[in-house]
Amino acid sequence: MKTWFVDDEIAYDGAQLRAHWILRTFGISGDALVAFVGSCAVTLDEMADLEDFTGPGIAGDRMLHFLWERFDEASLEAGVVRQRLFACIVAEALAARGIAVSRSGDDLFFDGRKLSISIATRSSVSSLLHFALNVTRDGTPVPTACLEEFGVSAADLAADTLGRVAAEEGSILEARVKVRAKGEA
């Protein structure tokens, strides 16, 4: 899996959650996870989570975004499991910095305030995941926690998270190939 932190700011509006967006935008083909900082304002046309249609909206003036595309035949359920594992990995990266967050499903919270947003979906050729953390509280439609209040650099957390996810993926692939089938001689 290829990972990359994008230095340029990118405004996320949901249109980025598309097959081959990473390839078309950055020239990275295959399974890839990219991170970038930018605003967030998901339009109704781009919302993937049906519950969000009647909610307060998905927005923030400055967020740390992760977009992950995997070219596999995994079910949407497997994508949701990967999404929750991703949330756990981010929580571990924050815990390593002395910040204890709680997780409910695919969302992270601090002191009852929402720290992250996330969605997993499928395209016709891939699994797609968007996960983002508030860098600031500005422009959020609900009470939020943010990296700024923790004194955490978005770039440092992104680099740590990208490394942790790549290591986890490598470990999963290794575990998969070292197991023999029951009944095998």
C-alpha cells in the first residue's frame, strides 16, 4: 500500500470519495492512503451516509483528511470493519501523545465532543474510506474537539497514522499468507 502526505491544502466536499481520485489527482495507482489538511463542506449531492441527509451537515474550516482506496473484492461490511480499525489506529496514535479519546463506532470523541468524521463505501472497482479529524473547531455544526486544543500537529499525526496503517496492512497480509488450511498435510 502506498501512503503520502500532501503538502498543499485541499478543500474536501465529498467529490474526492471516488474511484481513482487519488490516481487522477496525485498519480498514485493501486491501493493508496493519502492525507491532507483543508476545509470540509460536504454537499447533499456528495453525502454517502444517508443519516447525514437530515443532520446538521458535515463541515469544518480546517480538518486533517485521510482518503483510502483499495482495489479489492471486499464487501461493504469489510470496508466498515477497516474503517473502525482505522479509528482505533488514530486513537492509538493520539494515546501515544497522552490524549485519551473514546470511540463509538467509527467516530472518535473527547470529553463528549466529536473529534472525527468518517464514511466507508464502495465503488464499482474499489473500497473507499474518508476519515477526518478537526484541526480547529471553527465552522463545525456540532460541539467538537480538535487537534489544536491538544497541541498536536496535523502533519505529525498524519505521518504517524500513515505509518501505523501501512504497518497494520503489511501485518494483515503477512498473517494471511502464513496460515495453512485445516486438514492440509
